[in-house]
Amino acid sequence: MVIKNENWYNSITERIIKCAIEVHKELGPGLMESVYEVCLRKLMIDDGLFVKSQVILPVVFKGIQLDKDFVLDH
């Protein structure tokens, strides 16, 4: 069992940022977000991270699920 404490989260965050910097250095600015997303996803998976893309999160307002979803990267 992995203990998810502050050090664990910091370690994961460092790995994600490292991958993001590598994508930026390789591709530079100005491309569509979808291009950066697939490249970042590949690097994070190659680094051993578990990655989900375009995760659907329903919008709930005052206990009522509305006809709108957020799309998250996880």
C-alpha cells in the first residue's frame, strides 16, 4: 500500500512538471492544446505514471446534476 502524504504528492508533482518542461522544450509555444496533451500523456506514461485523459466530471449545483460536464485531464 502506498502512503499518500505530502512527500508522495510532491514527488508526483515533480515528475509531472519535469515531463511538461520536456514537452515545452521539444515543441515550443503556439500549438493546439491537444498536441501538448498527447505528448505529455506519452511522457508521463513512459515515466511510469498512471494517466487518464478527458475524464468527465458532472456539474452538480445545489444537489442537482445539471446538463453540463467538466472535461478533466487526470
